[in-house]
Amino acid sequence: MFNKKIVGLWIIALFSVITTNAAYQEVSCSSDPLFEQYSCNQCFNWWEQTVGSNIWFLNDKWVNNNDNKQILYKAEQNMPSMKSINETTWKQIPDSENFWKYTSELDKYYSDEDAGYILPAKKSVSWLESSEWYAYNLESTNAKKWDPVWLLVYSIAVHNIEWEDNIQVKTIKHNECVLFTSGTQKDTVVPTVEKPKKLPQTWPQEILLLILAMILAFGVVKFTHKKS
């Protein structure tokens, strides 16, 4: 039984990884005013989020669609930011420290000579990801069902490399934005239940019934054990 429980938990964890890593649905940046508000260059929709839900195993790709190489310097990068919409509150769990990290895949493109990461033309690399088991947790929101709750903005800054390894001074900035909507029907604030002012005076009878039930249960278990 213990092994079955462990297997079940691993299956649930694996399913979570698979679903959260599924491809975002790319949409036109004109489909929602929020994309324009946050200067999004490439836009995506994601599934509905309910109160208490987490999003984790996040990552971003650096895609070089140009005919020349590009270079990335860590000093110019800003970590992704989560924008709250419709009075949504969220937290990073377990905390925000070391939430984002550069991938080992990016290290393959490091150039000692240029002190940066050089990506060839028409190539892509997963360059940034959230740490293992770190997540954004949705605490509360006033958004109605299917209304926006979050906008996750991935920013990247790179430089084109022209002929003869000439690095352009101009920085090319690119914002990828992922919009999350509410899967909650009402406000996420859980109503408080008022405690009774006085407990009912029936506890001696309840305890007696509980003891009798335990004795009967013990007898059944013992009888079953002998029979087997």
C-alpha cells in the first residue's frame, strides 16, 4: 500500500510537469489592451487559474530569427515580472530569492572572448527558467470567470553581430507576455464562518458512543484477523 501511494504521488507530480510545460497558445498582441499597455512584442494565452493554484516549471526561449548572430549579456537582463490585474494578489513560493536562474543549455553558447552568450542565426535556446519546485501562487482576486488575473512578462535584451564580428551598440529588447485568466466564479476571498457562541451540551453522550464504536470496531478487526 505504501508503495502504491508513492507511485500515485509521482504520477500526480509528473502530470503537473507535463501540463505546466505544455505550449502556450500564441495570439495576436492586438487581442487584449493589456499587451499594448506592457509593450508586449509576442503574446500568449494560458489556462484559467483558480485561487490557491500554482504555476511552476516556467522557462523562456531566446529565438534568433535573423540572418546574423546575436549576443546576450547577463548584466543587461531583467528577470521576468508578474503584473497583477483586477486586484489580484499572488506570492512566489517558497520565496522570491533565487526564483529565476539561467539554464545549463545557455552555458554552451558562452564566449570567453566576448564575455557574453552568442547564438547563431536561425537558432533558439532555452535561456531562463524557474528553480525546481518554485512557483507563483494565486492568493486572491476580484476577477470574474475568464477575466485577466496575471500577465507574466519575459524580457530579453540582445545585440546583433554584424560582419567581421562587429557587435552593434543598439540593444534589441523583446517582451514576451503570457496572459492568465480567472477560473473562479466568484471573488477568491473565502467567507469566514462564524463560530457558535455556545457549544451544545451533549459531549458525555457523544464520547460514550465513540468508545462503544471503537470497541465494536476492534472486535470486528480481531475476528477478521483470526478467520484469515
